[in-house]
Amino acid sequence: MTAVITRPDALLYDGVEWDYDKIKRVYDAVEHIALKEMGLDVYPNQIEVITAEQMLDAYSSIGMPLMYKHWSFGKHFARDEMMYRKGYRGLAYEIVINSSPCISYIMEENTMTMQTLVIAHAAFGHNHFFKNNQLFQQWTDAEGILDYLEFAKTYITHCEERYGHAAVERVLDAAHALMSQGVHKYPKKRSDLRTEQRRERERQEYQDQTFNDLWRTVPKTAAGPRPSKSVSERKKLLGLPEENILYFLEKKAPRLEHWQREILRIVRHISQYFYPQKQTKVMNEGCATYVHYQIMSRLHETGQISEGAFLEFLHSHTSVVFQPEFDDKRFSGLNPYAIGFAMMQDIARIAENPTDEDRQWFPDLAGRGDGMAAVREAWANFRDESFVLQYLSPHLMRKLKLFSVRDDAEDPYLLVDHIHNERGYRDIRKKLARQYDLGYLEPDIQIVDVDLAGDRKLILQHRVTNGVLLDESDAKAVLRHIANLWGYEVQLIEVSAISEAILKEHAVTAPSGIGVM
Amino acid sequence: MNIIDRRLNPQGKSLANRQRFLRRAKEQVVKAVRDASGKRGIQDIENGEKVTIAAGGVREPSFHRASQGGVRDYVVPGNKEYVEGDTIQRPDGGGGGRGSEGSPDGEGEDEFRFVLSRDEFLDIFLEDLELPDLVKQKVKQSESHTLTRAGYSVSGSPANLNLVRTMRNSLSRRIALKRPKRDEIRELEEMLREAEEAGEDAEQIQALREQLEHIVLRSKRIPFIDPIDVRFNRFETVPKPIAQAVMFCLMDVSGSMTEHMKDLAKRFFMLLYLFLKRRYRSVDIVFIRHTHEAKEVDEETFFYSTETGGTVVSTALEEMQKVVQERYPHNEWNIYAAQASDGDNMSSDNAKSATLLRDVILPMCQYFAYIEVAAEHNMGLSALGRETELWRTYKQVQSPERPLAMRRVRSRREIFPVFRELFAREKAGA
């Protein structure tokens, strides 16, 4: 490494205090490195300075700048606030929103070095990832999200005024309980939130125009028993089996009002919007951490930040990427920042300075040069699961001393399955990848049957893998919510994915007086 | 790049969510608050309170796997000595919580802790209590006027012009008087021009011209907006009653009052003060202590300095009467009084006290609470059998139409229940 001579006049800033001029200067310098040297590609940036209280606000409304009102957000705020005030927990330095322009929040308490770090991390790292990762490109609509949230907020407020807080709360509670079961995992087309908004407005207008009170007085046709169709025909008509429970209820629940369906739709869209983020925690943080590390090092190399500032940066950087070992008191699972950052560095290393082992494991990647390009490619094309499966190298497994443990409830002991050796690499990699696979982490629950002509009982099925059943009390509570929306009896059957044997059944009866509101 | 300073944005964005949350958890919060208030001193009540409620009512359920049972695989870092096939003692808690499958976000905890703000705490703490007899609210200062909408008027300042009303009047007048529309005029003009261009006969042109003149004139005579159309929003100044209250704390500080009794009295006064504070914007407090003579003192002296002497209750009542006459005319102030005593009084003074109370004090008070404090261990006699001098005296005065309430308090625990009993909503006015 060449000796770095710091010229005081080249410094972007000095001291800890920040102001807008400094931020502007720093932003320009960071932008230069990010775009020109690292080849990043970002949405336009918008940086917003907020206070600690506003940060807590943002926490409670899942990071979004605007959100509809619901008690659960108040609950999270109350808890976060207490944790913060009592000093149990600090606040994040930043929050960044996948929107265009990409909004990054920075806190007023941060020092100038922290602001620099946050700009590099959020405004360029996360921003690049949001814009370029294929999951985000395919599934989220960065231009439309803020407008859509505005619409959602107004719509729900409007519903509250019109139908009462309690009625809206009941629908929202149910929808929130089913949020994880409200995503299309294989979407046909990218959701366009602006069209979505327009669609609802047009529908409402049409309804208002064509409203005729006379229809209410028309006697209902006596529902004679219709011939029950065969099970397969029935399933086909209803599009069953369906794993997107919210979608099914929105479209098919017989007793919901139009506005209730629209609320389900809103929650479903928001859930869908966050689905890619849930699947790319390691990559997203790894990307942002790698970017800020590169940028800060470069700023330091070129003498644009002082030694003191660089040390301050290293201090917070190392605490972010710190990975306690499994027997450490502080251990609480793998740190996505740590593993993400380590893997990004590893990819660049393999591309530029591979060992023989790397050549054997990564024939296409090893020694191809230009580590940055290799890393960018990985950011664009993978999600956590496939990323780990593709790129976790034996070198890194040894470095982290990864080992896999099997916990079988029937055995009195935990079994060390594989360790970081020749025999274990592939298995550890596979198991770690699965640890990040949402499709595997989340229970596989589908709606399998409903007899619309008969008693309208809705039947759900949980395909149990590895004998792990659902948490009973929560499952029951969620079923209660489903019954509230569906309006009739709901049953959940847990079957073994291997033997198809029924392991457990839960059922809740039809709610009384709900549904017709 | 844009930098936006959001720091000055309105605060409390999550307030609406918080209210929804509190409403949701209402039952549990009320219970927690009642529990908490039993445990601690009245002095702290002014602060917020950390409450813990059962998570049941505010649980957010979701489908997730149970934390026990089945086969699970974890990959963890930091292997030191294990080799394949080693077995590890199962850690307590069944081996869950070590992998990434730990329960999501606070699930599984049966308690939820958070901090209530002072206002929220007091609101719940003093919920369903009502001040008896709020009628005597007199207007004192003249500046407390408020403007309220009061229909429409034909005169007013341009800023208060009501456009909708004005235009409506204008439209109906124009229709009624058949003011020619602009389109009609234009049409006629068009016809005239065409006729002229086509060179029609002069008579017809003349007829058209006259017709046009006629309607133009008519439209000029009937103005688009006439002064009689114009309406203004009318506002009325309404005097706003300023409810102001003064609270008299009377206490016997003679030697027979122990620290324990004073403590009880103090707690009661504090509660009353807090309660009044919630109902009135400003509350004055007057402290009057007495032995065989009474004196108005400050709070510190009132509670903490000791005095020796006999006990003559009427002196305190006289002092109160004096203060009221000097500073708090009773037609302008809501007067509340609370008296704490161990019940001793000089026998010769009883008759005088009773008269004073009946004829002077009670008529000017909204409410007069007499709290008899007793020593904690002194369960037997005074609690069950023998009534104290003062108790007997006041009991004679007590009648349904007089705002006098009497209670005995022996221990700290009883303060709040007694207080609630006195001010519970259904008992108001009783």
C-alpha cells in the first residue's frame, strides 16, 4: 500500500458537526466514486434529515414515510420508544426506502462521519441494489409506491369515517394476520400501483353513478339446492389450490363488502412490495456494507477524510459486521451484515486473487479479474438463497468455522452434522441456503377446498416438513380472523408432506353477525 | 440530490396509532393503572407510568411454526472442537431459539411493557370520576369571548363573504327576473350580422336591432350580482365561561396528629388537587392549618412543620371564610374544601363549628369533604364504636341537600378507594 499523504485542503470536512454544505460536498465526492469508479447505477436520491422521534415514527410504520392508521403501529411505537428511552436499544443510523426518488433518512444526532457513511451505505449501496436486483425490478414499483400509500391511507381513513373504526379495524387485523400469506410468489406481471389506484377510483365512480336504491327492494331469488359439482371441477372454478390466502378471500369470500375487499387488496399489495426485501436481507445489507466500505476506504486513500474520521468509521463498521460465535452470550443467529459483507469481499477476492481451491469450486468466476463487476453481477441476479448456494466458498466457511447441527426432538442430544471440512462444505452450504429460503422458512399453507353450494366450509392445508407443526394458539387466532372474513366455518388440516398422513386438525366455527356489515 | 429537512415537520405522527392502540388495550391498561396506583406514592402520580399489560389483547397472530418438535437444521458459526457425529447436550428451552427460526418479533412473550404519558395515565386514573356540582361557573374576565358562526347577514366585511349563498341568491333572482343569458344576446347579434350581410329587408333588420337593444338593456338593468344577493357569514361573540376553582386544604396540626395521619391527609389533598387540575384550567390552593388558632401557610409549612396547642376547629373555618371574602368571591370561584383531622375538637367549640359550617361555609362551597384520619393500628374503638367529637358534630350538619361528604381513612390503601367513592360519577350530586 502506498503511503497516504493527507493534505488538509483536500479534506471534505473536519470535525464532527455536520451542515448542509458539508453534506453536499460529501455527497458529490461519494457519488463520483460510486458512479465513476464502482459503476453503480442508482435512482435519484433524496436525503431527509429527521429527529430521533421521527426515526421511531418511521420504525413503527414499517419504515414507510406514510402509512394508514392501525393500532399495531402504535403498539410497536410504544415498545420501541420504551426500549430507546431506557437505553436497551439504540436507533438505526438510517432508513432507506425503495422508491424513486430513493429516500434515505439520516438522523440529526449523527456525526459528519456517520452522515458520510450513511450516504454511502443507503443512498448508494441500498439504492443500487433496489434498482438493479431482478427481484425488485420484477416485483416492486418504485415510482408508484409512495402515491399508492397515500391512496391507501386516504382510502382507509375514508372507510373509517364511513363504516366506523371497529369495522375497519376488524378487517385490518385479519389482513395483517395473513400478510405473509398474501403474496404471489410467481407474479404474472409487475404490479403497477398507479393503475391500481386509478382502477379503484374508476370503480367507485361507476358505482356512484349507477347506484339505484331500487335494487335493494328486489326480492332475492330463492336459492334452491344447486347440483354440487365434482370436486375437481369445483377446484378448477375457484382456482384452487391457492396459497395466496388474502387474494383468495378478496376475490372469493362471499360475504365481504366492496370496501373490505379493497382493504385486503391494499394490505396484499404492501405485503407484495416487501416480499423481495424479506428474501434479500443478506444480499441487500451485504451490498450496502460492501459499497460503504469501498467508498469510505477510497475517500480515505484519496485524502478526502481525515485519519480520525476513518477510525471512527472503522469503529462503527466493525461493530456492524461483528459476528459473535455460537457460544457467545451475544449470539443471536447469523448477522446478515457480517455474512453478506464477508461474501461480497470473498467474491471480489476470488475474481481477482483465486487460490487453486477457488478455481476448482468456481471455474467461471475465479481469476476473471474485475472483482467489482463480479459483485455487481451477483447483486443483480440472485436472492439470498440462490446467492449462498452459488457463492459461499470453502474459504469463507473455514473462516467463519461454520458447522451444522441437527435438532431432532426425539433425540436427547443435538447432533453435529457437518463441519467445515471437505466432506461438509456442500452440505453446509445447502443447509445455510435453505435457512434463507422463504419458501422453506414459511409454512406451506394453501386453501385446498371449499364447497360453495354446500356448507361453504373453507379448508386449508398445511404441508408439514420435518414434522414441525404450526404454533397452535397463533394458528387458531389466525383461523378466527379468516373465519371473520370468510363468514363461514374454516378448517386447517396439517398433513405430512411425505406420507400425506393427517397430523393435526384445527377448526373454527362460523362467526356470528360478522361479514354482513 | 435533494436534502430535505424534516425535523420541523409536525411531531407526533404516530399519535393516532397510539390512541388506537390504547383504545384496543383499554381494559388491560385500566387494570394496570389501577394496580400501579395502588403501589406507589401519590407524589409520583403526576409522572408517566410504565405499565405492563398482558399481551393477549394486543397480540398479532400469524401462521408460523411451533418452536418445539420435529427435526430442525441450523448452521452456526464458531466451531471450536466439534467433529462430525459429535453430540451436544441440548440447551435449556428445547433447542429452539438458537437458529434463525426464533419466534418472530416479540411473539411468545406474554407481557407487553410500555410507558404511558402523564396525561394518558391521569386520564385513565381519574376516569369515570366527576366533580359534583359544576354549576357555579361565572364569567370573570371580559377577554374570554369566542366567535361562533351564527347564520348569514346582509352586511359584513369582504373577507366573510359567503360566495355560495351569494351566487345562489343571484342565480335565483336572475331566473325570476328573466335576465337574458349571454348566449341569447350572442345569438341575436349573430342573426343580426347575418341578416345585414345577406342584405335582408330593412324592416326585419330594424326589428332585430330593436330586439337586441331591448335585451341588452334588460341585461344591464338586471345586474349579474345585485347588492341584495350578497350574503356574509355572520359571527357572534359568545362569552366563554372561565371556570376557575380554588381548593382549601384544612388540617389539624395539633400534637395528636401523627406523621402517619398527616401523610394520609396529604395523599388525599394531592389526589383532590390532581383531580381539580384535570377539570379546571387554573386551580388555586389555599393551605390553612390550625391548632387552637388557624393560619394560612404555604405548602411546606403546612405539611412539615409541627405545632403544639389545643384543637379548635372553628378557627380554621373562620380563617377560610376570611380568605374567601378577601380573595375568592364565591360567585366567581368554584370553591372546594377538604378538611383532614383526627376528629379531636374542644367540646366547647363543637356548636360553633357546626353553625359555622352549616350557615357560612357549606353555602359557598361546591363541595366540602371531611376526611377523618386514624392511626393504622387503632382498629378497635374509633373504627367501629365510638365516634369522635368532630364526626358527631359534622354528622348533625350533614343532610342530602348539603355538599358535605365524610369518610374515614385508616391506611394508605384506602385513600384511593375513598376518593373514588366520593367522586364516582353516579354519586355525583348525591
